[in-house]
Amino acid sequence: IYMIAQEGHLKNYWYAAGTSKDVGVKKPIKRIIFNIPIVLWRTKDAKLSALLDRCAHRNAPLSEGRIKDCGIVCPYHGWTFEQNGQCSNIPSEGPHKERIPKHKVEKFPTLEQNGLIWVWMGRDVLPDKHPFPMPLKTTKGWKNYYMITSFSNNVTNLVENFMDVPHTIYVHKGWFRDRKQMKVPMNVERTEDSVLVSYDQNNDSISAFDWMINPKGLPMQHTDKFYMPNVTRVDYTFGEEEKAFIITSTSTPISPYESIVYTLISYKFGWFNRFARLFLPWYTKRVINQDVEIMEIQGKNIKHFKETRFKSTQADLIHLYIESIRGFAKSGGKGTPPKPIKKNAEFWI
């Protein structure tokens, strides 16, 4: 049973299916989004195509086949399908092209942007928006790289985790933050398609980074942003944006409790960029793997107890706002949409 039927308007968005480097002209690749198997491939002139990964003949996976000129060849009986999904060749019919039925494989719109391959999952709705612009991918003075991480949890829980500050002193203790008994006021705004958070912290820091990227002790500004349906952006800027570290993640649902996250790490450390590129990938991988572990633990417990209702405090205001707009979209827009609101709250770390 395809999961997409249960996702309401959440399906009417672009979802990342791989990096530009993942999809070549030599071999097709398989991706699963909302439990739907999709085959991605390029023609000999490098044009992208995404089809349902199921041959119209006997349901063999096209991703196990091969690319031939502008078509993809099924590994079972050699049926060939063009970019638009139309069958163009059936070897068993020999020269009789007139016998080829007008069978098609479902086609999905694709776009290549900011180093990612995007697939539009709204099967009954044409694309009416652009993929999220992953920031600073080509901006002068900035360096960046993608991290691709599999998680055993759903998108809602993941985006909440990526924007959650209180967990950092437990899950990432010694690696990111340590407990300081410090009050953190925050300003939270919910729009119809985003949750925007800023923190009033005069003496916050990222423990492992301070002595390396902020030796002058410049004040740090921290903001968290969520954009429908699945994007988070976490900014740490120092001084008047003299230095900065930005983590942008787009989460793609595979199944109800499997997701893959494409995270763009962008940084501007001035002369320290040349050294950061040597250790930063290792460091960010270590930190995100800690989130992988806690998300797997949480996901297992939720599945066991079949419980998706949570108790909340002021610190969870971000989560409640994210859940409200994602929940409204998942319902297909039924009921009253969450109203735009701004609210102040506080928590301790």
C-alpha cells in the first residue's frame, strides 16, 4: 500500500532524491519516496528522467536494467521506455513496431538545482513552486559540502530534532554544548508555511568550535528556521556575520519510519577555511550520527507503543508549531488552518 495516499498535501512538494553526482549516464539508480520506488537516469545527452520503477510488462524493476541512448531497457524482456515513459521497443515483436501497445510507465517531474536532484511527488498536481534554494551553495567566501544520512524515524520528528536546542547538552555533550544552567529566551513565529526562531543569548557558544573559529570571543547569534514541508536551516553567526556556520537539511520520506536527509554544511571562517575543510566533515558526521542513534531509539519506542501524542513544555513550542502546519497539510487541508502567531518563551540549558 503506497504511503503517499495517506500524506494529504505533503506530497505536493519537491523532494530530494540524490545529488547531481549520483545520477549518471551509465547506470540507472533506484530511490524510494513515500514508499514509491522510482528509477532515476540520464539519457546520453545528460537529460534527467524519473519513472515509476516498474516495467509495464511484468513489473520487473527498471532500475536493474540499463540505459540505451534515450531509453531505459527492462532487464526481464528488454522492453524499452523513453523519457516520457512511453514504450518504444519490444524485442519479442521483432520489426513490427505497429504492434507496440501504447503502454506507459508513470513519469515524475524532475529538476536539478544546487547540486541536488529533485522529484515532484504530487501525482495529481502539476508543480506550482520551486525546490527550496539551498543557501550559499555558490556564494563567494563560503565553503560547503553535502552530507547524506539515513534515519530510522519520520520527517516530523527529524525536523524537530534538527531545531531542538535542549537535546544538545545530552545527545551531543562535549561535542556541541555542555550544560551551563543558563536561561535562553526565544522568539517563535509561525507563518502559514514556516516556523522561525531566534534566541536572545549573549553568552552562548558552540563548545568545540570556540577556540578555533571564534578566538576573539565575538558575540554569537543563533536562529532556527523550518520551511514546509521538510527543510530546516540552523544559522550560527559571529559578530557582524564576520564568520558563520549554517546547516541546511532537507528530509525525504522513504517509508513511515525511514527517511534520508541531505544536509548542506556551509561555513565562512576566513583564513581558517583551509583548515576547516580538513576536520569539519569528520566532526559534523560524528555529531549527526549521535542524532541518528537517538532518532532510532525514539522511533522504535513510538512504533512499539503506537503513541504519537507528546507532553510539552515551553521549550517545545517550536515542535508544536511544526506539528500544527505539517498536520494540517497531511490532513489534506481539512479544518481550520493554523493561524500566524508570534510568541515569546524560555527554557534552560
